[in-house]
Amino acid sequence: MGSPTAFLQRCGGLFVVGFLGLVDWRVTVVSSNFIALLLIISISLSIHIIVRYQEIAGREQALNQNELVSLTIQEMFRPCLYTALTTMVAFASLSISDIKPGIEFGKMMVMGILFAFIFTFTVLPSIMSLINKLSSDSEKDFSKGLTLHFSSFTSKNGKVVVALSSLLLIVSLIGITKLTVENRFIDFFKESTEIYQGMELLDLKLGGTAPLDIVLESPKDYVQESSGFDDDFEDDFGFDETSSNGYWWNIINIKRLEAVHDYVDSLPEVGKVLSVASGIKVAEELKDGEPISELDLALVKNLLPEDIKETLLSSYISEDENQVRISSRVLETSTTLKRNDLLNEIENTLENEFGFKKEEYRLTGLAVLYNNMLQSLFSSQIGTLGVVFVVIMIMFAVLFRSLYLAVIGMIPNLLAASVVLGTMGWMKVPLDIMTITVAAISVGMAVDNTIHYIHRFKLEFKKTSNYEVSMKNSHNTIGRAMFYTSTTIIIGFLVLVTSNFNPTVYFGLFVSLAMFMALMGALTLLPQLLMILKPLGKEES
């Protein structure tokens, strides 16, 4: 059965790639792994169908191949539909984030999962109908013994399972409080990569990587006063160049600008700094260190060639001389770099030490934009997780026809998401454009186990009216498919650790951790909660 499944996944993947190319949908650094993720999700759907087919084939030996395939698809369509929908919801939740690459990634995956589901329930049954009837080898399946071991452990150690889960949740919640968004862009890459080495060279030799500009404005009252005067004789006497009434082009304010320039230059996280003050310092050096006068300022403007004036003056002071710009570059290699703290420190110093009002300065440049993006990650994380939990809770209530059962089903998945975020906090792994997607995506994929397990548990309880027997039967049947699908997903995501892009490495590691915790929760905590809370009614003796 492996070859038809592999063929199916390749066809689905090629179809999605072809469609994206046809509509010129560009792949970004965030969505670059979507093919691998799509293959993993497609394979998990196929495994559930194949394992269910083997189970029915072993039980209904009188049925022919077409009847077996038809019965398998009938029984698996509804749970697989909901697992696909919950995963689509997880990726669709990325659309409420403020990160455009994340939004595009979510759209790609929603479309890809839709095609994967359609291919799985049309092409796979067609291929299965063409091959010979397969015998069930469940007796040789080692996963059967493993899942039954979990069943036995849960039955005998129910209180231990609940206690350990509660302790794990508390530790994870403490770790979540330690989450940060501060990270250096250079840390996205391994030290052996050319990108890392190139950025390091830029910092060490060329004065920094990310531009940070400080724009200083003239006071509003000064602009208002200046705008009220217009000397009609100025042009007649040729004083239009030398008699400027601009706020910054005078000795007093140039010295003030120099003070700000020197302050920015003194920051360990900042590299090369340029402004009008740079040109003034050069002029003072040419005068053997003697301070320049007002007359010198006028001569500097008139005597400099146009190309040099463009480079040294026009780029850093406005034409009306009421606005100046201090250009700097942030050192990505600085071990003390914390962007938000750096920007806040500069703002506080400008206001408290240099006396600028809030409206008289602004910080701009790539460093500011990147920091704004980082600071929005927390709200994006909370927003995406909130949407995922609310929508999946509603879907659970519709699927299981019980809000009580839906709440129980969400508990193991809440634990899995908490463990992932808590681990990130304890390991001091900051949130970035990739890791903010981990929790929401993990929940969307992890609930697949919950859906399949509760769906099967309800069927078994109808037959036995006994919670413990239903648990053992569920572990013996759907537990095998859950084991194989989760193992496939975990191994698939662990492949991402070979990437040179560190956010992708963390993405693979933490989604794998989430799927492992979800599997453990579905095979231990979930059945224990079902036996304790008895959401399906009382047992019959």
C-alpha cells in the first residue's frame, strides 16, 4: 500500500505547486517548507484510511476489495473531514496576525490541505480498488502492544496521569511568562553560512547592518514665527544663501546636534553614525581644532561643490534647514542588542537629557520597522491561538454533539500547546516570524488525535457501555493509526532541523514536541478524563 500512497502524495504536492506557479504566488522564507508540511499532513490522512482498512479486512473477511474500500471510506470520511478542517482552521488563523509572510503561508496551507483531502478521498480509494485484497497483519504490528501498554498504564495509574499533567501544565505556564520577542537577525542563520559571515563582515568593517535614523524637527513655534517674515530685499542683495533663517543652521543648534550625534555614537549597539555634525567636525579639523563661527557656516554652504554638498549636507538637512537627520546602523553582532530597550533608551534620552518634545523627533529605518514587527508577535500569538481554540471548540461541539465532551477534548491539546510555549520560554528561545506559528499549527494538527480517539471511543462505548473496556478497544484500534500518523508527522518535522535557517529548525523541533505531547495526551490523559468525568453517561453493569 506504500507505493500508491507515495504516488498520491506526490500528485497532490505537484498539483499545488503547479497551481501556485500558475497564479504567480511567490514563496517566502516562512512558506518555503509548505511542500514538506503538505506531504506530512497528506500521509497522515492516508495512514488513518489504510489502518482502518486493515482492521475491517481482518474483521469482515467475506467482503470483496471494492466493498472493503467503500466501507472504509464511509467510516473514515467524517472524522478525517473534521481533522482536515481543524488543521485548516489552524493555518487560517495566521491571517489575523500582522505578519504578511505568515498570512500568505496560512493561505497556501489552507488551499493545499483542501486539495490533499480531495485527492486522498478520491484518488486513494480508486487506486486501492484496483489492487488485490490485502490481509491484516495486526498480530505482527508492534504498535498494538505499545498502545495497549498505554491503556494498561492509564487504567492502573489514573491519578498519576492527572497529577503529572497538572504539574506539567503549571511548569509550562511559568515558562510562558518568560517568553520574549527580542532576537538578532543574524541569529536566524548558522555561523557556517555565508549570510551570517557576510552580516558579521558588514558589522565589523562597514559600521553595521540595520539602518536607524533619528529625525530632529524644529520647534513648532519657531516655524510659525519664521513663516510670518518675508524679506523682499534679500534676493536683491544676494543674501539668499548666507542669510538663512533655518532653525538648525546656526552655531547654537549645530552644537546641540553634535551632542545628540556623539550620544548615539557612544551606544555599544550602534555602529557608523553620520549627520551634518560629521561635516562640521571635518571643517573644525581643517582649522586645527578651532571651533567654526557663524561666518564659517555660511561659507561652508556657498563654497562646497554641488556633489559634495549633496553628500555632506543635503542628505542630512532639509532645504529650509528646519529638519536634520542623524543616520546610524545597528550592530547585529552586538551581544547586548535588545532593540526595544535601545529605541526606548534613545527616546528617553532625547526627551529627558536633550529637552526634545515628543513631536520634535522621530525614529525611523529598518531597525524600527523590525522592532515593531517583533513587538506585534505577542499579540499575533495570542490572537491566532485564541481563534484556533474558539473555532475548534465549536467544531468539537458540533462533531461530538456535546459541549461537555468538546471541553474535555480540548484539555490535552491545551496542555500540548502550553508545553511548547513553556519550553520555548525556559530555553529562552524568542518568538520570531516562524515560531509564532508553532502553537496554533500544533493545536490544529494535534486535535486530529483527539477527534479520531473520541469518535472511536463513542462507537466502542455504544457496544460495551463500559469506559475501561472502551478505552482498551480504542487503544487497540484507532490507537495504532494515531501512533503511526503522529510518528510520521514527528519524523517529518524533525527533518527541518537540517535547515541553515534557525527559525525553521526551531519550528521543526517544537511542532515535533507538540505532536509527541498530543499523542501522549490522547493515549493517557484524554482516556483518563473520559473515565473520570463520564461524559457519555453512566456505565451499564
